[in-house]
Amino acid sequence: MTKPSDLPSLVGQEVGLSRWITVDQARIDAFARITEDEQFIHVDPERAKQTPFGGTIAHGFLTLSLASAMAEAVEPLDGVVMGVNYGFDKLRFLAPVPAGSKVRGRFKLLSAEDKGGGRWLLKHELTVEIDGGDKPALIAEWLSMQMVNV
């Protein structure tokens, strides 16, 4: 576990690399149903073959939603009570994720601010890589507020 007092020394370093997560058509279809975003490029393999993508692709927001599972790769803070999403400073979708692809998250700590009272505002650069891809699926600056025992 990382001590909160060690956070400033980790700024600029890679602090986590997640496992690969498969983004198959069943996951894409389930996401489409629950979000009511059933655009053909995501759910109709035959029609999607006629596009420049050559098949169905994951929703950008589906790929982004996997960030929470990927974040398990980042070593937790010692004494953490809870952490909450605080938002994003930047987010760019750079490459489509074809159905059947595997993705993983690479985390670099960009900043760690002691907000007092056991609260730490962390900013991570999240790069979601596509197995075998030339470009990442997305890059984001992800903010989280970590509450630790003081």
C-alpha cells in the first residue's frame, strides 16, 4: 500500500497497468440496451461491415466505463476509507475498439493534492490500450478524491 505522504514522490510515474479486458459483442449489446444507444455501428454486424470500421465497434462510453475495473491495478492508499470519482479534466477518444478486442488501462500519476482532513485529490493520466492496436482507444485525465484515516 502507498502511504499518502509518498504520493508527491510518485507524480510523473506509472502507477498501474491493468489486466486485459475483452470487449466482445455480447458486452457491447448489453451496454447498448442499458444506455439506449443502439446505433447500428455497435449492434448490427452485417450493416457495420459496410462502414470504414469493417464491423461493429464498442461505444466510447463503454470503453471509458471499464476504467473503474482497470483502476484496480493502481495500488490503493494506506488507510483509505473510500474513493469517489471527481471527474475528468481531459478526455479524448482516439481509436475505435472493434468487437472482440482486448483493452487495458495504463495509469500515470499526474498530481496529488492534500486537501486536508484526510482528503487527497489525485489526477491520473489513463491510457486505454487496444491489444495489437497502433493508437490507444482513449486518453483521459481522471480525477478522484481519496479519503484516508487521519
